[in-house]
Amino acid sequence: MAHAQGIAARSARPSPARTTETLAREVMAELIAINTTVSTGSTTIASRKLAARFTAAGFAPADVMVMGAGARSQNLIVRLRGRTRAKPIVFSAHLDVVEAPRLDWGTDPFVLTEKEGFLYGRGVTDDKGPAAAIVAAFLSYKRQQLVPERDLVLALTAGEESDVENGVVWLLDRHRALVDAEYVLNLDSGGAQIVNGKVRSFGVESAEKVYLDLELVARGPGGHSSIPPVQTPIDQLARALERVGRHTFPVTINPVIRSFLEKSGPVEGGEQGAAMSALAREPNDLRAQTVLLNDRWMNAILRTTCVATMLRGGTAPNAIPQEVSATVNCRVMPGTAQEAIVRALRSAVADSNITVRVVRPMNPSGPSVPTAAFLAMIERVVAAEHPGIPVIPYMETGATDGLWFRNVGIPVFGVNGFYEEETDLRRAHGKDERISVTGFGAMVRHAVRLLAEVALTK
């Protein structure tokens, strides 16, 4: 305990939070100015600029590596050497961003712009802001000449938003030793739940739903629209999609979801909170299920969902098509077999004239169940900003690069220091992506405290 207190004291004295926040904002501005979209951009430029910062800060050149699958998709791997040979802990964020059409935005998406208390720019929340925060934390830690108990690895990667030359996949396939870890801290998920301006809880992402794309195809002889048949491929497909839309999968409770329900029930309160607590105790409680499944987000948390997202077909306004198809995107509960989903939808469609085939298969991603010691560490980090706020493991309904680590048996926990309203976080892939100035400051402080705590892990 004395050792821990000594490091904490030395961490706080030479490195005021404001200094690190200023550095983080400078790094974020540099990253926002670099186009890292998959179509025309390059993460290589961003990786090299950041690498120069780390070598200038005193990191050995051998511990600062720019490498990747393609010329425009290089990753940055930085190793902060520790005092023991315990298995490293990896901090992961991605440098690539989705497209940002200039005409759609109120500001230039590739210039960090402060306006009315917010910072605007493509990537300020997903994922350049979090990347800048942890970069500043690593640089600050090194500047103080502190040494962690074990090696800490920073992995800033390419290809998360598009899966084109995905950096995590490439590293695990070609250089597993560089990112092999006791666990990974993912800075692309996690964060506080804020309701009406009040922080209610802090979520640690400990599981992800599994991505699956299916295609439904209907075929027929086609022909002239002036002599229509009783049933066209479009009619068949429309009925099939209606049946898919009505189909519901069973509620599935894994250890992460059970913990989420147990801890969220008292925080949520009311009928919703009571239902959460009841379902944690008894997963087959139909009344509790009914209450929770009426909420779209809870419905997505508790069971597999499949929804039509794309339609294709037709050659002319006066011609009946010979083939039409639809993409159905499924977000599958961890532990569910792909064939079980395909079989369920074939049964729901109940039409032998409709072909159901896999377009993009599942990549298994089982839950990462956090230990009590790990949660206690995150509680200490969160308590410094918001004392008494519960830390709650949860399952992400979307997907991150965490799935690739989990797929090879490395636990992953989303621990980003987001202290933002949900309405602002939803701008991440849309126009005018933003983070509040105060929220970015909280994110940087969170990154500094998180690194300091993890550095003590033996």
C-alpha cells in the first residue's frame, strides 16, 4: 500500500491535469487534421507523427513501432517497459474514421474547432479523442520517469471502421507477441451513463454481440408487367421480410448481462429497475421480460436481433424481375451458433422458394467476465471524478475491435472515460461529431488515472 501511495503522489505532483489536458488537446488537433478515412486517408501519417512524439519523449526507438498490412494502414505500437516480466496489459484505440462529407457539416470535419463549449471534428469521440487522451497519459507518465510494474502496450490501429486491412487482425496474425496481453483495455467503448445532466453509473463493456449478415433471395421467371403472375419474386421477398421482422429470438442471460441487471436495477429504479432485478434472479420471469423487452435498447441487450437493411432487384419499371434479394443484419448473442440463427430464420420464412444464405459469417466473441479486483480498480478511477457512482459491466450491442482479441482468448474491457450525454455520443458516425470541452477534460483525467492504476497491477 505504501508503494502504491508513493507512486500516486509522485504522479500527481510533477504533472498537473491541466498540463496533460493541454497536451491531449494538441494531439487531438493533430490527429483530426489528418484524413484517416479508408477511401482517401492514411493512418500511416498519423502513426508516424505520434511515433515522433514518443521517441522525442524518451521512448527507445525499438519500443516505438509503425507497422501494418498496407502502405496507408500502418499501426502504432508503443511499449512502456515495466519492472517485472508479468504479462503485459494493452491499451487499444483505432486511428481510422468514417467518411465526413464537408458539405454536411457546420464546421470543417478535419479541423478541430471549439464552438459554444464543444469541440467539433471527425473522430473527437470515435476514436481520435480517446486515442489522444491515452497518448497524453503515456507521454506524461514517461516524462515523470515512472516505471510500471509490468509492460504496458499502446496499440493505435487501422481498419476498425471498415475492416479493410484491419490492424488488430494483422497484428494478431503476424505479430501476436507484440499485443499478447493478460487483458486489453479498449478505449472505443465504455463510459458514464448520464441522465438529465447527472452521472448515474459508469459502464465497463465486457461483451459484444456477434455480427452476422444473411441474404434472402427470391427468384422467378420474370416477364412483362402487363401480364403479372399470381406471385412475383418481390411479393415472395416482401412476405419473407415481414416474417423475419415478426420473429423474436429467446432471451439469453450470460454472466455479464446478469451482473448488468443486478447492478442496474437499483440505479434505474421504478418498474424498469424492479424488472431488471427480477430477471437477474430468474431469467425465465416472463413478466420482467415483458417490461424490459418493450424498451428497444433492452430488447437488443437481452436477445439476438435480425433486421433487413438493404434491398436489391429490378431492371425496369415495366418488367417483373427474375431475382430480388435483401440483406438481413443480425446481432447475435455470444455463445449462439451461426447455424442456429440461419435455421431459425428459414423456419420463420417458411417458404422453400426463398434462399437464406450467409454473406458475412460470425466471428465468435465470448464475454470477458471482469474480476472483483479489476472492477475495484475501475471504481477507484471513477470515484476520483464522481464519488459513489456504481461501476457496471455491460454488453455492447454493436461491435468493436475487441472481438478480434476475444476471438483468440484475450479478455477485453471497454473503459473509455466518456462523460457525455447520449445525444452527443450518437453523432459519432454522423455530421458535426462533437465532445464537450468539459467532457474531454474528464476523459483525459480518466486516462491519466486509469494508466496510473494499471501501472500498479502486479
